[in-house]
Amino acid sequence: MSGFAARLGIFAKTFVRQRPVEVAAAVKAAGYPLAHWNFAAIGLPTLASGVDDAVFVAVRAAFDAEGLRIPSVSATFNAIEPGPHDVHRAVRLIGLAPLLGADVVTLCTGTRDRTNMWRAHPANGSARAWRDLRATLDPLLSAADAAGVVLGVEPEAGNVVRDAAAAARLLAELGDDAPAGIVFDPANLLHPGADQRQVLTEAIDLLGPRVVSTHVKDLGTLDRDLVLRLLDRLPAVPVIVQDVAEHDAAAVRAHLVATR
């Protein structure tokens, strides 16, 4: 397997199972060489609270046995309204990410909505929200630097980093040497009635060299040809399928490979 097909992955939690070996087998059966890991795939907390280091090793071993790779792992929590232990748990997870073989740890930049960390709130655009995000990121960046991994920031309409411009601002403030990059999800950058070509092309122009992963979903509503052309302008990073039903996973992979 080479080229685009070798970069295709899927969210591991598409296949919720009791044991890592079962998740890895399901990913392999659907034809994906990569999987974005989330401990929710085996019924555990995303931030791995109470999860022994040995479980990280077991996850890596399960995927290695199937010839699969875990390029990234979720450490998502509400970065501007964190729970009392969220930052500490995320720092630990970042430090242990290399045990999974992952070199990217993905984040949620947060919202003032305290019940849904992906839902927009009018205060997300405030200077205070931005300061709170930066304060949360500081220990996470230190942990990433120590572990030799990169934090993946995903522009999301419901969060503080809500678009490509906000993502570019954050990267500029952090500096070129910061262990931070962008998770590029075209669907998250669009709103009803948006000019897809303009919005997505501008995002690639702003963020392209710092993209560390791409998420693909909602292919029915996106200009598929445009998105695939834009992916060719990005570094050869993992392309991770998100939000598909388990029974559709293999067909989605086959469709993506066939359109390349």
C-alpha cells in the first residue's frame, strides 16, 4: 500500500470494543492502515484518567500486531472551562503518547458553553477567552516539547479557534518553534451558504505548511473534487475519516481511494 491509501485512517472509536485487540482487528478489517486513537474506543475516559501505562503499551502492541499505526491520539477537553484535573490529565496523556506510537495529540480549544465543548458561545470571541486558552496551552506545550510530539489544534466553529484566521493568529503568537500544528477539517470551516472554494483555499494558504493531520467527513455536503485538490497542496499527512457508521467504514475507504 502506498501513496494516498497508505495515509488513510479512521477514528478508532468508530469501532467501540472491550479490548484493544478487537478495535485493531476491526480497523484492519475495514481496510485502514492508520487509526486516530481515543481511549473511548475501549470504554475508558478520553484523557486516560486512571488508565495504567501498561494499557498504552497494550494498545500499541495490538495495532502493531495487525500492521497498523496510530499517528495521533485525542486529548480533548474544554480548554477555557477545564475540569479541576483536566489539564493535569492531558499533560500526562501527552507525555505517554509516544507509547502509542503517536506523534500528534489533538485538542479542543474550548467554549464558554459548559455543557457541550463543541457548541458556540457569544463569549468565545472575547479577549478573556483567548487569554484563558493561552494559559491552558502553556503546560500542554511544555509537555509536548518534552515528549517530542505536536499538539494538533483544529479550527472549529463552536470553539475559540473558530476559523483559519484565528488558527493563524494562535500559531503566530506561539512561534514557529512551538510544538503545535493544525488539524485541517474542511467541514468545520464552512457554514451554510459559504463559498467553499474561497473559504477552504484561504485556509490552505494560511495554514497549509503547519497542517499535521486532516479529518474527512460530510462528503455529501462538500465539494469533493475541490477538497481532494486542496489536500494535494498539503504535506503528506494522515487523512482520518470521522463520523461514519461502523458498517459504512470500508465503503467510505474504498470510495476515497477510488476518487484519487
